[in-house]
Amino acid sequence: MKVILVDDERLALIGLQKLLEKEVSGIEIIATYINPTEAMAGIVENRPDVVFLDIHMPEMDGMDLGRQIQAATPGTEIIFVTSYDQYAVHAFELQALDYVMKPIQKDRLKQTVSRVREKLSVKRKLRSKDTDVPLICCFNQIQFKLPGKDIQVAKWRTSKAQELFAYLLHHRNHTIHRSVLLEMLWPELEEDKTVHQLYTAMYHVRQTLKACNMDMVTIQSGHLEAGYRLELGEAQLDSEQWEQEIRKWKVVDDSTIHAYEQALHLYKGTYLGNYEYMWAEPERERLRYLWLYHMRQLSLYYQQHGLAEKVIESTQRIQHMLPDEEESYFILMKLYDEMHNDLGVEEQYRLLTARMEHDLEIPISENINAWYQDWKHGLTKVMKT
């Protein structure tokens, strides 16, 4: 595992490097950086498996650097390091694999490294299963994956051309009437004034597919150009592949647990999640809650087998993917209480408060707040005695 460390405090860098080298085997720290600009250049050059990245840096905010890393080297996992727990939710929103709080505890660091190893293992297995089928990736953003090639992000000429392709892809194998496309893309203009713009956008879509060597995906014009129909040819969608795989496994038991875990790892983000397409929301919700249902089944299996750390890990994944789901925070609060991890309870309550009351401006559920206040009161009584 190749690792790069980034922190504007030299002592913090040295401390993290020593802790990793002492407590974790099988890693190679290929570079450490104090300067974010130099760090970015080193990450692009070395393509590490994981970057430990301090969030609070004066020259460049760690969140901004994290976004640059994800854009330049999508395969690099990011672990945020922070002294301020209010950043944790935002770290997960950026699709970071994990975050650790300063001062870093060795057990927490080992848990984080374990998550990295598992994620890298899944990536290797997926690469080893690479087929001869072109793939259209729809989780988070539209990308294309040709056999034996790296994933490529399409460069759309305009945002209208991008949405046009996304909409036709969403309704693949069905003819969409021209008037529907005109109303969706240019609702403020009269139809006769936008027909030419639709033709131009369609031209750009076809040119983009050609530039990405995705010629097997075709867009057919309907009778008298009344509509358009997108056909995938031999290409497949990663969202469809994932759904087909997860539906193979009806029950989580000792014989299916490994395949179940593998299938759930194929869910890489929200369907077209990087785009504000309201028409995609029903499909987003459907896939999101299909994943959530199976993740809860997996978590229940872990719970029934007394695998507390696995329950925590799976619940954290739910929290990562669905930061607005209160239940994941509450589950972790109760788990940490059972483990007598008071800091863990406090951390989850603060994360939930930050997400609900600060970001979404809605109150925490009364039952969760009541449970926390009872827990806090009980903790205070114990401390006094």
C-alpha cells in the first residue's frame, strides 16, 4: 500500500509517520508534504493508494485539495485528519474513505487502515474480473470504461448536451418525443425557437461518444424526427450490473456473506449524483434504498454473530453514503454506549447535530435527543459517584 501524508505541521507529519510505521505493516510511505501545492504535484506523479490529508491548513483548505486529488487521481483514497469533528460530515460528503481525529489513537488508525485494505482488495478483484464489455458508469457522474482501459470522464461541449445524453440514457431503448426534450432543456422558450438548439446538442452528444470510442452507443431518430431513441449496443451500465448482482443474494448467511459484501461494494455512489437532475431523483431514491436495505441486512448478520466492529463499520458506510439518515448516528451512539466508548457517543451526537441543525436546519428527532439526554444524565451521575 503506497501512502502519502500531507499536513502543514511538521511535528504532526512526523508523529503520524512514526505511528504508521510502528503499528501498521505492509505500507510504504513514499512521501510527506507540508506544502499543499507540492503535495498535489507529488500525488499526480506517484499515484498513491491513499493520502492522509489534514483538513485545516492555512495555505489551502484540505477540502479543496481533496477535491483536486479526486479530480486528478480518482483511484486514490483519501483519509482526512482533523482536530475539529465538525468537519467530519463534510469529509464524508466529499466521498473520503474515512477520517481520524487528532490526537490519533493507534486502534482507530488500525481500523482506518483495515478499511483501506478492504477497499483496495475489492478494487483489485474488480479489475481482475474486467470483461470485454464497454461500461457506462452512472454512479456519481457519467464516465466511460472501455475494456483494458482506465475510466474516462467525458468532456461535454455544453451542459445541455450532457443532460440530453443523461436523459436519453436514463430512458434507454425508449423513443423520447422531441417536444419532451425541448420542454426539459429549454422550458422558457417556444418550441420553434429551440429545435435548432436540440439538433446542435444532439450533434455534440454524438461527437462526444465518438471521441470517447463509445460508438456502440447509438441514438436513433424517430419517424420524421419526432423523437430520439438511445440504444446501448454491447455496452452496459454499472448501476444495472450492480442491481443484478445484489438481487442474486436473497439471504445473508455463512455461505453467502462474502458474495454479499462484494456485491455491496459495487455500489460506488448516488445514481447521477453529481448532477441536479430532478427527473433522476426517483431512480436515485430507488437504488439508494435498495442498497440501504441490503446494508442493514448485512449489519444484522454481523450483529447476530457478535461482530461489533463489523456492525460499526457497516453503519459508518451507511452514514458515509446517506449522511441525512439519522438512524445510522443513533445506532452508532447505542453501540458505543454498549462498548463504554463515551467519546464515540459524544462524537456521533455532535456529527448528527452538525448535519441536522446546522446543514439542514431541522431539529434532531425527539427520541434521539431524549436518549442522549438520559445517557448524559446517567454519565454525569456515574462521574459524581
